[in-house]
Amino acid sequence: MKSLVFLLILFSASLQAQSYLEVLEVIDGDTLRVSVAGKAVQLQLKGLDAPEDTDNPKLDFDMNRTGLSKEALLDMGRAATAHLRTLVQPGQQISTPMDLEDRDRYGRFTAVVYNSSETSLNEAMVRDGYAHPLRPETLDKPLRQRLEKAWEKARRNQSGLFGSHRQDFETWLKGQR
């Protein structure tokens, strides 16, 4: 038991201090698997949501609340995941001020993430039209404002899913509210 507590304390300190992490996998359009102190953890891009690219309970929930087919939702999700893979790939380093206290309802760490070019993946996914910003009160105002500005640009330019899957994306967005 003592060794488990020690490992947890060591792991916690490492998460708070580490600013550069190796990407192990792009899981979907808003989630990465990264290495932290030699452990694989899931890291959710903070403040946004992208369509699902695998059959899971969230996909079922999205089908029920939007009326869209599983294939339509998965097609958008695969496009979002493919776009995130153009921004970051396994083996690359990312930087993030990750905080152990900041987790989503699924237990994933949430953070603003920057690729090696110092591009915010969070803002890029929204600006490029592959994810939409969430509006939780827990987001700090500067992040919320940056994501909303990126969202306005995506809509105005008909970027990403606005252009390739416009009707389905709009339907999905209405279901997210």
C-alpha cells in the first residue's frame, strides 16, 4: 500500500511539473494518449468537443439527440480525428500546463495543448471547423474568448465540417446544446 501511495505522489508531482509530453496516440478529434512519467494517460483538449469516430456510448447518445445515423456521425468523427493527426502525430512532443485537478467527467486530464510549432491544438481544431467550443463556466475567460473567436472564423470561412458535412454538422451542433 505504501508503495502505491508513493507512486501516486510521484506521478502527481510529475504531472504538475512536466511541460513537455510525448504523444503516443491520437485517440479521436479531441483526445490524445500521452506519456507522463512513463505512464500512458488520456489528455482531452480542454474546452471543446468533436464528433465521435468509434462506436461508443457517446455516439449512441449523439444519435438519439440528433437523429443522425451512426455512419453520418462516424464520418464526421473520422474527419475530425484525421485533422488532429495533421496537427500532431505519435512520437511528437507537445507542451501543456497540465493540472492533476483538471479532469473531465470521464476522468481524462484536460488541458490546452501546443504542438512543436507552438500552435494551440484546442484553438486549431475549433478554428479549422472540426470541433466546437464548450461553454462551461469552469473555463477561464481568456480561453473561452479565444475558442469563441476561432469558432466565429470557422463559421465565417465554412471551414472543415462546415464545408464537407454542413447539414450533418449543423444538426450535430444543435444536439450539443
